[in-house]
Amino acid sequence: MQRQTLVAYLNDLLQISQYQDYVPNGLQVQGREQIKRIVFGVTASQALIDAAIELNADAIIVHHGYFWKSEPLTLTGIKYQRIKKLLDHDINLLSYHLPLDGHAELGNNAQLAKLWRLHDITPQPGLVRLGELPTAMPIDQFVQQVEITLDRKPLHLPGGPEQVKRIAWCSGGAQGYIDQAINWDADVYISGEVSEQTTHIARESGIHYLAAGHHATETWGVKALALHLEAQLNLDCQYVDVPNPV
């Protein structure tokens, strides 16, 4: 498939124009024109690039790419080394950040809902979601379910009821949205990371908070996208996990 055709397909599929993001979505580093084999990963780290080179990939698609608004504009250090490797091996880099969190079917949050068997009842559009379990369950049982599905023990900050049913969640570093979960009367709020004040907010607001891992909550969108492109466009797609405890 031609690079231009694939980029246009993905930009349309993931509706990138609907998001005001902190990073450019779509093609970030141009490589060869014809794309057949794609490596997928969470972050465009050196380890992922090296794996893509080893696998003779034509392109890499990630959730966390380059050129964030907060990072230096200069092409030096780690960023230089990574991009030089991409250019030396003529590998395309595509990155989709918020669009790959929020997509209604392929997004991280949609995929987490499937994992945890949540019926989405979110009252308004946005990245933070609200769902309900089929039946209420003890909080310890739900925490165990999250641990099993993500293969990572979450940090549980208790504060809510013993039996839980209404679950709010948002993948990645979204601990700051706990107030939205509280306003929706959620029993539990789940995100990837945690801040010092989150403990006190959970205790004083009557809600459980689970820090389930930034990486662990954001592997699902790229995996779903890989399966989609393989099925719909007959591309050779492979997810490569670069473990990250955060």
C-alpha cells in the first residue's frame, strides 16, 4: 500500500480533526513510499525502533510519538538518535495520541470497557467514560479483575463503597479527571497514573481510585488497530511490547 493512502485512511478512521492534541497526529517521520509490514507499539522508543528494524518493517505506528508541545524544538540527544535510525532505515513513523484514546471502537477506553465488561453510560462526549458492571461486586473482586486483565497489580486507593457497580475510567495520565468521576457518582475511577493529592480526594469524596499503569492501560488501542488493518487492508501487522512498569 502507498504511504499516502495508508495515512489518509488512518487519519479518516481515527477522526484526527476532532481532537485538539498536544502532539501532531498522523505521519511524523517520512520513510519509504510502499508499506506492507507495520510494527505497532505504545511508545516510539529506541527499543521499539530496533525491533522494527530487526523485523524489516516499513512503518511503525504508536500511541506516543514525537514533537510534543512541551519538548525542545532542537533535534538532539535521544530524539536525534531515534529519528536518525528511522531515516537511516527508511521507516515511516505514524503516531495517534488522543484519537487512539477516544475512538469509539478501537480506542484504549473502548477496549478497556470490553475487558472489564462495562456497559458504557457516559452522560456526555469526552475521553473520560462511565460504565456499569452487569452486577455489583465487592471492590476487592473488581480490583482482582483489573489486575488479571491488565497483567499488572493496580495501586488501590480506597475510599468508596464495599460493593461497586458504576465505574469511570480514562487511560494514561488522567488522574486529574477524578472530579468528573465524582460528579458522575462513580464508585470507582481508574486511570494509569496517580498524584499525591489523589489519595486525599478519593478518601474525602467516597470513591475508590485505581492507578492501573499508563503503559498497561494504553496497549489496547494499538493492538486493536493492528488487527483492524490486518483484516481490512491485508497488511502484515505485529504488536511489539516494550515492558514499562509505569
